[in-house]
Amino acid sequence: MGCFGVLRTFTRDLKKNRKEDNAKNNMSTTSDITSGPPATDTPSPVQISQSTQSNRYENGRRFNDDENVVYILPNDAQDDDRLHIQHWALKLGFGSNFDAPVEQTLKDGTNVLDSACGPGTWMLDMATMFPNSKFYGTDVSSRFPDQIKPKNSEFCVHNIMDDPPFEKDYFGYIHQRLVIAGIKKNDWPKVIENLKLTLKPGGWIELTEISFVQMNNLGPITESGNNITFKVLAAGGMDPDLGSNLMQMLSDAGFINIQKRTFDAPLNHGGKIGELFWNDFEELMKSTKSAYASVHPEFEEPGVHEKFIKDVGEECKLNKTTVQWTRAFAQKPAENSI
């Protein structure tokens, strides 16, 4: 089955299982810390207290309303669909799901964390590809499947700003992407340190982020929208150039063998890949109407925001606009070298 056939299958199956307002705050699972499928008689490595997810609604969209959550994007079914499409766009753009040298480790079997997993599309794809490994997904909102998923995958609700719910040195590989709108710039050292704590010595971490600073061939309408994005992120204390700063953050955290790869994603041009990335970008702009209106109140007027998005799409197509994504991966030093 081709990439887009798999996309349709995953999206269809996940929609069957979606329970938007049901908070799933426990993860009961078993695991083998070294390799192969987890043993069924071992306790879960997860230690999570019970909590109730609080939501609010704006312009017909659902958002996490926890005062300790800074994520500014929706957590509803519509955004889940956007993230499903985004996964396949990134896989097509980069040509793979990961760059870290962990393929043989995944084949042999290891524990994998998908931090801030959203609806879990990357993790479900990977769990299917590597059945000998055990995959754990965490997100601040309960938006992942609870039944239609591979047997080697489990999910739980967790805020990455909190202490990690996993044992020290538990994972052989940690993946996290696209939390540019969910972590304040000054909080990144703590987030990376928490991830490092649960990564085995010699294990690999991989981060993927976008940089709104690294957009090319912008027309005046698109540039005005990008300036609004800067202001919205800055108001939340977030970094609009996050993708460009990943390597330095990993270095500051003490990781070694740091490498990166960038991809300039086409927006609304270049065939199917440009269509997918534009769909992601378009839905992102639709979901942030309130944030845009906080900078320019005229976006609350009927039809103004919708026309703006349409004009941006036409301009991106004409100018062949691109936006840069960065994958950075690094290794935790062995214990005798720390």
C-alpha cells in the first residue's frame, strides 16, 4: 500500500475510535526494558496520578484549558486530522520517519518514547513497522486511540513540563516533534533534561521543529501573516526560530554526536507534497483565528480571516513559498563518559 493509501487507512480507523471528551489518564502496560515484545507479567514503568482534563471552546474549536498548559493550538478531532496529514507530509518530505541511527535497534527491540505525540500517528506508523519494540506515547491532551492500535503501543496523558513518569534510563530512542506552540523558550532546557533522564546511556533523541523565520519567497500578504505568527508566539514566550536552535539546545544539554537535516517544505506548489503541506498550513491558520484577532481585531469580522487565508494560499502558489523544517538527533553519552 502506498503512502497515501496508508494515510487514508489510518485516518479512517482512528476516526472510528475517537472519543473526544473522554479523558484517558492511566496507562496500564507491561514491558521488557532490553529487547523484544514486553513480558506480560512485569509492572508498568509509568507512574501517573489521576487527573481530569479541562477544555474550553472558541470559534467552535476545543482547546486544553489547564492553567499549566501553554499549548495554543486546538486538541479536537479537526486538529487530529491536520496532524495525520502533517505526519505523512513530513514522511514524504524527509523520505523517512527518523534520521537517528536506530533502525537495527528498533528491529531487535527497544523501548521508544513519542513525547508530545498528539493523536499518535507517527507512533502508530512506527509500531507497525517495528513490532519487536515497545512504543509509549504521551501528550498533554487525551487525543489518541485506546483500542485501534498495535499491541506494542500504549498512551498516557502527561505534561512534558512535569517530572517524567518513566524510570531513569528506560528508553533506547526518544522522538519529539512540533511543540513550537507548546513550550516556552526558557523552558526548553528543563524539557530536554527530563527527556535525557529517561534515555539510556548510548540512546538517541530526535527532535523535529519548524522555523517561521526560515520562510522563503514570501509575498506581502504571507509576510504580514508571518509577522502575526511572530507576535503570537512571542506573547506566549515561544521561539519562532525553534528549528534553527535545536542543535545548540542539545549541545547545551550535554548530548554528543549531534547532527541535523533540513527540508524546505513547499506551500501550495510542487505537486502532492506541496498540497499536503499547504493543507497543514491552511488548517493551522484556521485554528488560530482567535490568536490572529488578538493582534489584528479585524480578523473577527465575517469573512476577513477566510479571505486572508485564501489570499495567502494563492500568493504561496505564485511565489513558490517554502518553510524550513529541521530534524536534529543526538546521543546520550555512555555512563563512563558523563
